Amino acid sequence: MRDIVVAKFGGSSLADKDQFIKVKEIIVSDKNRRYIIPSAPGKRHSRDHKITDLLYMCHQLATHGLNFDEVYNVVEERYRGICTGLELELNIGEALGEIKSNIKEGASKDYCGSRGEYLNGLILSNYLGFQFIDPKNLILFNDRGQLEEEKTEMLIGEKLKDVKYAVIPGFYGAKENGDIVTFSRGGSDVTGSVIANGVKASLYENWTDVSGFLMADPRIVENPKTIEVITYKELRELSYMGAPVLHEESIFPVKKHGIPINIRNTNSPEDHGTMIVDDSTTEKPRKITGIAGRKDFTVINIEKALMNEEKGFLRKAISVFETNGISIEHIPSGMDTVSVVAANTELNGKIDKIKEELRIYCNPDTITHDTNMALIAVVGRGMAKTKGISGKVFTALGNSDINVRMITQGSSKLINIIIGIDNEDFEKAMESIYRAFENE
Ligand code: ASP
């Protein structure tokens, strides 16, 4: 692979002029940072607005024939402020005016939402002296709004072949007919990954406002350590439980060629952040990589004598959940029992109906439910090869007087243990598991 770094900067990294200055310093300090993907300006403080939200609001107002000047003025002011602050000669007013009239004339929601990135891209390219490349000519979507992966990969390879340095706005591309299409919210992460794949980058840097992933949620566990290296698979296991730092879909494009993603902090560029790598990494892992969890799951317990001899029992039970449109998290089972675990939000208001249908289809001896379960995932690629990790997890829980209600565990390539406990034990359990492993 060539030494090409694709660097994506998130909304908080480009929220105002001071952040732009930091970003430029980062970019010019490594000449391999060749393709830069900006998000739209994000919040400068907790009560501020994200530009993308304001643009969607303009679209909403315009759709209802309402005046959106006041909201659009806030957008304009933000961009003008950045340009003046950086003393750019760029005529951003022209682009702002054109976008405003397009919104007035009924431009699509995706077009409106994407303009935050577009404008930030114009500014950043001007500030860096890099070429501006509109992703509408690089990232192709089909008529159903799905990414055309192969065509996009080819387009990027071709069009960036002779471009040494470029700024490519995140979050959007276009259909063949030129209509703008965006990824889902937070999708500039995906753009970065798609570009990294297309140019066969050696590294995809994702610059944000934290120094990588932490081993546990800092709102629950005090001062958790940063995860230095995590595999794509481990990240999937953890992110399904915890707060996402990275858009879920941004793993797949880089995974194809094993391009690592490095989460970095624009406000603390000396930190190494977290490296997200392929499974084949050779370094010796920690015993566990991270812990994540969520409260509020329901367990439905179905009991029936000689269940294991009855053909199709499980299928019938599961089909009840399927026809009710409920996605299931886990199905732990015993000889004569099977439990189905689903998030409370999935089951909202449907539990009685489901129990009734289970009674009809499965004719169980008993059926009970409990809405008070929390799940914790303990994740680590080191688990498969190290003895005593689960012992240590359960000892920690036992010592904290926590009752374990469910355990499930992957078997072939063991990288996680999932533990069900009462909601009220959640924080204590996270803390005790983390402390048991923090120095190992
Ligand atoms: N600006 C878009 C959003 O707020 C995309 C992104 O920031 O990645 O969702």
C-alpha cells in the first residue's frame, strides 16, 4: 500500500475559526495526509446548533411555504465568521446565496442537508490551498439511495489517481442523474472510509473531540483507560451496546482491504488515540479490550417439559417475535426452558399479545416475563487464548454481591461474554468488572 492518509475531521473539529487553525496544523504536519474529508460545522458549546440541523430546519420550513430567513441567517453568519476569522479571500457569499435560492425553489432534503459539508469543504480547500473535489462526482448512489460500492471504488480510484492533495466534503454523493443523496446522520465517517478504500490508503484517520475509545463508559466508571488497539469485530460487539463514536457503516469499506482507522483528537493531537485494525494484528492483546452495556431489556421465559424432544418448538416461538416485528437480542436455553431477550423499546405495549400468541402456538407449561434486565458485554480478542478470564469476571461480580441472571458467550472465535443482571446492579457491575481488569 502507498503511504496515503485519508483524514476526516468531524463537526466539532471544524466548528469555528480556531478549530480550523488546529486542523490546518495537523494536516500540514504530515505530507501523507492527502485527502481531507470535512464534516459540517458542529456545536461550539453544549447549547449551540449543528449547521446540518439548521439546514434541515430551513428545508422543513421551505416545504411548508414558511419563511426560513432567520434560520438561514444563523448558517450564513457561522460561515462568514469562519472566513473572516481566517482572512480568506473566498467569496462564500456567492455559494450561500445560490444555496438559499435553491432551498426557496424546493431543493430536496438531501441537497439541503449536504450543503453544510459542501460549504465547509469550499472553505477548508481554500484555507489549505488544496483542490476542492465535489463528492457528487465520486460517490455514486443507486435509485433506491444505496451506495454503489464497486462503481464508487472505481470512480474514486480513477478520479483521484493524479490528484495529490484534495478536500472532499463528507456525508453525500449523488445518483447517476446528479440528484444529491446523503448517508445517514454522522455519515462523513462513511465518506472517509469509502475514500480510503478507493485510493487504497495506508491509514484512515478520523479526527474528533475525544482521544479514542475508552475501555468503559466514563459516566459510569471513573477515569477509564483508552483502548489503544481494537479489531473491527470487537468494535462491532462494543458499539452495539454503547455510545457510538464512529458511524457503524464506516467499518465495512476499509475492512475490505484491511485499512486501519485511527481515532484521533483534534484538541489533543499528541495523543495516539485508538487504532481499529483487522483481526490479523499480531501484537499481544490485553486480557479484555472493553466493556459496554445497556439497561432495560425484557426476558421472556418459556418452560415446557420435554421441550427438547418437540420438533419445531423453537421455530414456533421465534416466529411469534418475527410476526410482531421484534428483533431478538439473545436466546439462552436449557433442557426444558428457553428465554428470549429483547430490548424494552422493541416490546413496548406488545408483551401481553406476545405471551398470548406463545401460549397458543407453543402450548408451554409456564410463561413468565421480567422487564428489568441489563446486559453487559465484556469484549476482548485476548479471551480466546487466555485462561481464567470468565472466572475473573464472575468472581468480580460475586464479590460485589451481584446476582448473574444470564450468560451467553460466542464459542467459535470467542471474543465476548454477555452477562444479564438486574437493572439496579448495572453501574456496580460495570465498575467491578472494569476494576478487575484495568491493570491487566
Ligand atoms: N453533518 C452530518 C450530520 O450532522 C454528517 C456528519 O457530521 O458526519 O449528521
